[in-house]
Amino acid sequence: MTQTIEQKSLLKGILTLSIPTMLGMMFETLYEIVDMAWVAKLSINSVAAVTIFATVWWILNIVNDIVGTSSVSIISRYYGSGDKERTIEAIEQTIIFKFLLALIVGIGMSFLIPYILGPLAGNREVLDQATIYGRIRLITLPLAFSSYTVNTALRCIGDAKKPLYIMAFSGVLNMVLDPIMIFDVIPYIGIKGMGLGIAGAAYATVISQAIAFVIGLYILMSGRTFIRIGFKRGIYFVKSIDMKLLSIGLPTGLEGLLRNIGSFLIMRFIASYGVAVVAAFGICIRIVSLVAMPVFGLEMGTSVIVGQRLGAADCKSAEKAGYLTAEISFGLMVATGIILVIFPTFLMNIFTDSEEIIRIGILFLRYFSIAALFMGPAGSLASILFGAGDNTPSMLGALISVWLVQIPLLFVFVQLMHLGVEWVWITYIFAYFVQFLNILYFVKKGKWKDKCVI
């Protein structure tokens, strides 16, 4: 039996889980960037279509966040306490519960998507392409969410390397399938492709996610890691665990709902500046996601460690892990900011040669380099709360930072004062600063320490 995180030094424990998670998430984000780069070769309308669908995807992630965030706390705490049977039961319930929720939500939303995206589309072609792309992604939503679940389960039991291998393979597969499925003739090599256009980009993503899920599920069921699940009882429900999956994750779901509906409204403000601004925003979000991914990896790894330490009734180490990660995150965000400030033109040129889109994107990246200084430490400190299953502060953070700060500022800057698009980007600085203060307050308050005993 491999050593548990409890037997390792705190920093080594953080890095043991976080570095593979960082790399895996970077692969996942990298294929999204490559996906956008290939889509950009179709047209600016195609880029805008993928970008506006992302607002719906963010909202749908509420389902993933509710169950996923709860599962990190539940699985890691059971594993940290040494209760193998409850750990297995929690993993199986997470997979079953999330799959069924995603199936219901995905099918329902596939019918509504044209009406939801209509207000964001600058023209009919953008809406048609977004609908085609979106319906493929939505109908197969359970595959996407289930692939996240098996990776989360592996991390929660201290096996972070296998999710890295799965995500890396899935990412490379997606990057290979993209040009084959999108174009009639594959660029640069001249070989005949399938010519499915934007639908091809969606199919490439769906196929890679499905294979990732199958591989991860096989690992969990084959005994190739510390825990072996079997679904011996078939499709079943355990009320005590299912209620925890909902109750612990509900604040996270409400946070996601508040934040993502807020993102939808923010996109409305962005869309008022035209298709070029929407396209630039879509490109920049993917760039930012890649350079900030190490911080997200640290957050996920630290949440698991916090959960395991709390399961072992070691509150002091759990708190120390969060603060240590916050320090590392701040350093990473400084480095990220330097990259975004010095190389924005190079980064934008990867996706487009449009001078207008590049100019808009450069402004966003430079302003976001300041916002990132608050975003990184806020997320790392929040990992203390997530690991403890205390997700209400993050919900309040979304309410305050997005709805009481960013959206009112956008209304003033865009609707009342009619300022340039750079003022839209500036609102992100205010929002992340307020979010950081909110999370810091609740961590210092210390109510999360009540969760030291399961």
C-alpha cells in the first residue's frame, strides 16, 4: 500500500497531488486552445459561436460543481479516516448520481439552446453554428461530467498520476481528431478530412471525453489503484451520501448559478461591442485558462489534502496547507502577469491575424494580469473551505463580487457612460479583489474548523 498523504510532509503532499493535477488540467486546457485555433480557421463567426456557447456550458457546470465539490470533501475525508468501504460507496454514488443528473439536464437544455443563445448571437450564422456545436456537447453531457468524476475520485484517494495520464491522452486525441473532423482537407498536410465544420470540433471533444471516462472507470474497477469499486449493487442510491452530495455542494451550485448567470449578463455587455470583441474575449479566456491552470491544479490538490487532514482531525495542518498554497499561487500569478504583459501580441497571433481582434485581446490580457494577482490567492484560500465542505462563503463571494460589484460597474461604464471596451476588462480587477477579501475573511473567521470530525 502506497503511503497516504498523512505520512508525507505537507509541502510534498501538496505537490504530490497538485503537480499531476496541474499538468493534467493544462493538457485539458491546451486542447481547448488548439480546438479554438482550428475553429478560428473556419471564420470569426465560428469563434463567436463557440464563445457564446461557453456561457451555457458554464451554467451547466453547476450540476458538476454541486456534486463534484461535495465529492472532494466526502471521498477525501472518508479515505483520510481509513474507512475503505465508505470511500468505495462514496465514489460509486458520485458517479451514478452525477451521470443521471447530467443526462436529464443535457437532454433538456438541448431543446432550449437556440432561445438561450439568441440574445448573444450577433447574427444568424453565429446562432446556427452555436446551436449545432452546443447540441452535440449537450446530448453527451453525462460523458463529460463522468470523465471529471473518475479523475476527481482518483485524486481524492491520493492517486493523482493516473488522471494526468488520462487527461494527457484525451487531450492529444482531441488535438489529433480536430483537424481530421473539421476540415475537408487537413491544413498543412493536405490529406482529406471529414469536413464536418464546427460540428467536427464538438465530435472530437465528445469522443476524447468518452474514451477518458472509459479508461478512468476501468482503472477504478480493475484494482489498479488504492481503491477498487465494483457496482455490485448495480444502480443504487444511498440516501445519507446522496443528501451530503446535494447539501454540501448546494452552496457551490448556488455560487455557480449566480456566477454563471452573471457571466451570461456580462457576455451581453461584451456582445454589445460587436462580434470582433466576442471573438477576442473567447480567445483570451482560453489563453488565461492555460496560464492560470497551475493555480487551479494547486487548488484541487490542496482541497483533497485539507479533506484528508480534517478526516484525521488535524485542523492545524489543513489550515497551513491552504496558506502555503496561497503563497505559491501568488508567485505563480506574478509570473503569469509578466507573460500576459510582455507577450500578448504573440499569444493572440497564435489564433488570428485580425488586427482588430489582436488589439482588443491585448487590452484584456494586460488588465487581467492585475486581476490574476487576487484570483490566485483567493482560489487557494478557498481550498481550505472546499476541503472542509464549507462552501457558503464562495456563494456569498459570487453574489458580492459579480452581482454587487462587476455587473453594476458594467451597467455604469457601458450603458450609462458608453465607455470603451477596456472598461469592461477593468471590472474584472474589482471583482477578483472583492472575492479575495471575502474568502480571506471567512478563512480567518475559522468556522470551517468545526468540520474536523466527520
